[in-house]
Amino acid sequence: MIAWKFLEAGRVGPFSGFRWPVDEWVSAPEGAGEDRWIHACRPSDLPYWVPASPTAELWRVELDAPVVAHRWQVASPRARLLEPVVAWGPAVERELRRECSAQARRLAAGASGVEPAVTAQYVQTADTWNAGCGMFALAQLARTIGGDAAGDAERARQARWLAERLELE
Amino acid sequence: MTSAPPHLTCQHLVELVTEYLEGKLSHDDRSRLEQHLCFCDSCVKYLEQMRQVLRATGRLTEESITPEAQEKLLDVFRKWKAGGA
């Protein structure tokens, strides 16, 4: 299965600290449970994992079978990095931040039954923080206005934006 | 699949950090915590501080502290508990 993975500069796993080789299969520790398998993203998972660091990298990865689907990621006992998504970088991060900010304003302007101070707080967060935080704030704003389904729909919209902008297949 | 929202605040993270570092969180809770870490620099710093504390103190045993140091620590603790520190 083809998936994607955000890494810190130099192909370092943000939580594991593992430095990934390119085009070499990497296995989870022998006998490791699913919790310690290698995690990656489907396009729909990417909005949840957008990193704050401007030097972060996004890589296309191949996952070996079996692949287990979780709510916000997929996991496999073996994976290899294929190539970086060159479209991802500070310019797209800035574009994404502006887009989140504009969308938050649109949502806030059409909100009814929600305290303006609450929507203003979300808009301010989307305006001033990094893209990952802006996307989170925007999804929370949508959830506050329209419930869980609206929050999930906003996350799906963000995923489509990323997939189109980064030309993920 | 659970319908719980992927919403974890900095305060939640502080409450969960010990279980996270001990690998005791459920898969979804760990995901929520790590998603928060993706965009919250303050919590990244906090987590690193907690790791440093564990590295520094994880090796200490009761026997490795001098009686004087032990008494000082207990004194600080007693004052803190009494609200005087």
C-alpha cells in the first residue's frame, strides 16, 4: 500500500527519533505488537499530522502487508521510504495557513447561536499559529458551529486541499 | 470506530504525559497526544523537559542519595505540603 509520512528534517521520525534510510525496507522490532508498527497516513489522515516545523518533510512510503487501518493512521510491520513529496515545504505551509485563516473567517461570519467571542478565539488561532494548529482550530470551529459531523467534514475538506495541492494520487 | 473528537488540550497532555512516556496509553489516546505535539511547541518543550527529568532521576535510588540530601528533600517536601514553600 502506498501512504505518506511526515518526518523531521533529515528523514527523522518525529516521535521515534529514527532516521529513515531511502528505498530500504525497515521492520518494526521482532514480535512487536501493532502499537509499535510503522505508522503512516492515508491522504485523509494528513491534516491531523501537519507538523509545525518549517523544515519538516513529507515522504511517499510503501507499506508491506498486513496493513492495519486506525482512525487517524495506518500501521504496517514493514515499510520503506520511496521519495519526498517535493511540493511540500514552507510555501505550501504558508498557503495552507492563509487558507485556514480565510475559511475560519467565512465559517465565523455565517455562524449563528455561537458566542462571537468563541468564534473570534478560533479565528485568531487560525490567524496566528502554524498551519497544523490553524487546521485544528478550524476543525474545532466547524465542530462548535455544526457538531461532530461538521468537524469531520472540515477535516475531509482539508485532506482534499492537501491531496490536490500536493498532487497525491 | 469511536466518535470521540480528536480534541486534546495542553492540560490533557500534561495529565497524560506520564502514561505516554511509560507506553501505557491506548492507541487512540496516543494518537491524540502526538497530533497535539505536531503543532504545539510549548507541549513539545514540556515533554522534552519531562524526558530530561526521567533521564536524570531515573537512575537515582534511595541509597544513592546522602542522608543530608535526603533530609533536605524531605524538608522541602514537608514545607510544600504544609503550604509554606
